[in-house]
Amino acid sequence: MKFVEKLKALLPFFIYSNGVVSLATAVLGYGICIQNNIPNALEYCFFLFFSTLLTYNTQRFLKAEQASYAITKHMVWVNKHRTFLLFMLIISAIASGVSFLFLYNGNWLSFGLLSLSALISLFYIKNIGNFNLRGVPQLKIHLIALIWVVATAYFPLFNENKLEFNSILYGSIHYLYIIAITIPFDIRDLKYDDPKYKTIPQILGFNKAKQLSVFLMVLYFLLSLYLKPVLQTNLYFYLALAYTIVLLMLVNEKRNDFYYSGWLEASIIVVGVSISFY
């Protein structure tokens, strides 16, 4: 019982410090690297974990300094643990910088894509005057999907000069996957988001947004089987997608934050692990 109690105490810590989403990015990137025969897949996994940790916690710090953002449980936790998060920012900055220098092969296009993603991540939260990218109607979810695809698929592909058409296309379909998995978070944020954002749930409503999320996930699944025939015999991939689709279908207005930042984000880890197997 003591172990269970300690685990319950650590779970919010891991979720709110962005450990789950960082691990999700890293494992998904690892799986994509494996499917595209990218060397140093584990090193890319390491880089993705710490760069995501750096990006998300930087955004949390910037949010905490702006009164315009809603005071959610997540933001309350951030304000209570600012010293710890600052320490994590320093560690993740050093680790992601060192791992990038180890991986970088001198490809200017891969560097440009990564730099663009970093700028989008920064100005997604940080204001330029009274403007930030998050406030552009209908743009929010597409920026998130673009950054994930660049980080997990295109940076490794371009950096390793693995520019086969199939690999590029396989990376691009994860755009659909990220949009599908992100729609429920916009559903969760309906009570916080300004109507001017015009997110998918704001435009379509709760039920149609959830249906679109499931449809995009099924489409991603079918395209994955087509582009990577090896996945057609991968039972783990079938189970991972079935698990994810069930979670999407069970989304409702009563789900707490742990359902989204815990179970849904963790489902990305499950998918990433599944595509790591041949």
C-alpha cells in the first residue's frame, strides 16, 4: 500500500513536470527512426526527450508570467515548483545541447527545420507586442502537429540524408496522428480557450470533434499499414492503435486532467513502442 501511495504522489509530479509528454515524443521518434532505418535511433530518442522537456517547461514558465492564461491545476503546480522546474530547464538545456552536437551531421536543412520549430515553440506562447501564434484562429493544433513531425521524423531524416519518398511520406502521416491525439486536449480546454482561437471543438462541437479524432486515427492506421507493410504483421501495432482509439472514444466532459495528460499522452508511448518492433 505504501508503494501505491508513493506512486500516486509521484504521478502528478511526472505529468506536470512534462515527463510523460517528453517520454512520449522520445519513444515515438525512436519508433519512426526504427521504421525508417535511421542509425543512432537511441541517441535521437535521448535528444528528443530532453529537447521536449526544455520546450514544454519553458512554455510553462512563460505562461506562469502572463496573467492572460487561465489558472489551471497544471499552472498552480508550476507556480509551486518553480525552483525545481528551473533546475530541470538547466539540465534539459545542457543535455539537449550536448546530444544535438553529437548527432548533428552538418545538414543545414535539418538545422533550419529544427530552428524553425524552436521559434514556433517560443512564439506560440511568447508575445510579440500583443500577438502570439497561439492566438491565430485555427492555427494552434497545426503548429503542434508540425513541430512534432519535424522533431520526430524530419529532423532525423534530413540530418541522416535519408530522403527516400516512402520515408518522407511515412513521417508526414504522423501529422494526422498528432492532430487526432491533440483534438481531445482542445476538448478539455473548451472552458479555458478564447472563442477567437476557433479550435476544432469550438467549430464542430464536442461530438463531431471526437468523431474526427477517431477518423483521423483510423486513417493514420491504414496509411501506416500501406506505407510500412512490415506493420501488417505487427500485432503490437494493432493493439496499440485499438487502445488509443478506445481512449479517444471514451473522452467526455467529465474526464479529469490526468486522463488527458496521463492516459492519452502515455498512449503515444505505447504506439512508439509498437512500431519499434519488426
